[in-house]
Amino acid sequence: MTDLLTISQVAQRYQLNNRQVHELMEYGYLQVSQVLRNARGGVSYLFAEKELETVDIYSSLADLQDKKTRLKGRGLNKAQFSKVLKTIHHYDRFLENIAGLPGEEVLKISFYLFHLNHYAKRYPEQARDLYRLKNRVLKKLYQENPDFIQLRYLVGPDRKRIWLCDDCKDSARSAGLTFVEYLKKGYYCPKCFVQAVEPEYYSLYEFIIAQGNYRFVFHLPRSSAGRWLKNVSDMEQGRRETGPYEDHMYLYGRASTRIEEKSFPLPMVREALTAYLAQ
């Protein structure tokens, strides 16, 4: 297991003060790997030694001074830190409330999946790996706990290939748009040739996990979950929401917030889900 260091240990190693380490964390230079609660109800942030080795601490400190000037007030203030504590205490109450419930593990893993979803939307460069992890976790959850998960199939539109007619091509050129940009705005007409390349390509599987006062809803695309989910015709069906035109699909969920990232860091979320897969 990777060695974890406290803020004081990081400060001692690099001959900094604790405030400097706090600021490196608050402004995104240091990635928190774990959050621990102490006996007084406070929190301690831990940093992975391997992650620290990839950071040029002293260059980051120099850059931090400029960043603080440009982004004045963006660090965690007292009120925001109170929100972090409140969020973590909410998680503690959540664990207390689900203790002993038949679906306790399902709910706990769903909590981490909920946050994984947000990170995937916040960091597109990591989204592919995070969504793969989500797919693996939901597969295991469903296959081992089918009685705790309600499935729905949300029918989405077909994947289409469109050839613009001559009039639309002229309109695109006049507007200074490429043909692709023109199509993305939905500006094709009935004279254009439309071919359905893959029926229901944008469909989703919806996983609903509800127990007591807690409810989690997750979605996986047909292209990935369809490999291990069968009997679509037996599932409850709905309609996937779309935007003004069919490639503008309704996006479920939101990106992670700064408070969320300080309360439940991505490495902590990833570690919990990876440990579940290894069981």
C-alpha cells in the first residue's frame, strides 16, 4: 500500500510550514489521497508519497503566489471548511443509518459511485477510465444483488449519418460553417439524405437503488452495459431525454464541486471501488 503523509509530515519533508502545504492543497497543486476523521470531529488530510514525488513542490509554491493574486478568495475559507466538515459528518450519519440494513454494502458502494460520476464529468481526461470502473462496479453490484436494483431501459434515438443536400451545403458556406458544424446545429432539411446507422444507439440502462430514505440512480450506455445485460424486452422502458436535436443528449448528473473534492477525494473514491471489485 502507498505510504500516506499528513500535512505536518509533508511540511517537514520539504521544509515548509503547514499553511504553505494547506495552500498547495487548496489551489490544486497537491492531490488529497485520504480524509480521516479525528476524535474531536475534525479532519486530517493525507497525501500519497508516490503522488508527491511527481510534483515540483518549490516551482508550485512560486506559481501559487501568482495564482493567489489572480484567483483571490478561491482558497477554502472558514465557511467553506465548515461545509467540508458538515459533508463528512453527513457521510458518517449515512453509514450509521444504513448499518444493519439488508442492502448496506450496495448503498455504501452506491455512495462512492455517486461521487465517481461527478469526477468523470469534472475531469474529461480521466473520464474514460472512470467510466470503465463505473461499468465494472455496476456489473458486479447487479449480478450479485439483483433484488436490490431496479432496471429500466431508456430508449434513445438512432445513430445517424446525414448527407447534406446542395442547398444546405450552400447555406453552410454562406454562414461560414463547415458541414459538420452545420449539422451539429441541426440545420439539415427534408431534402438531405438521412441513414440510420445503428438503431437505438443513444439508449441507456438505468439502475435504481433505493433503500429506506436513500435513493441512487445511475446510467450506463447501451454500447457497454448491453454486453452483459440481456432481455431488454422484459425490462420497464422509458424514453431518454434529448436536447434540441438528437445528438444533444440530456446529460445525467453534475461535475464534482470543490467541497466534494476536499471531502471525498478521487483517490479515496477510486480505492473504495477497486477494493470492492477485489472482494
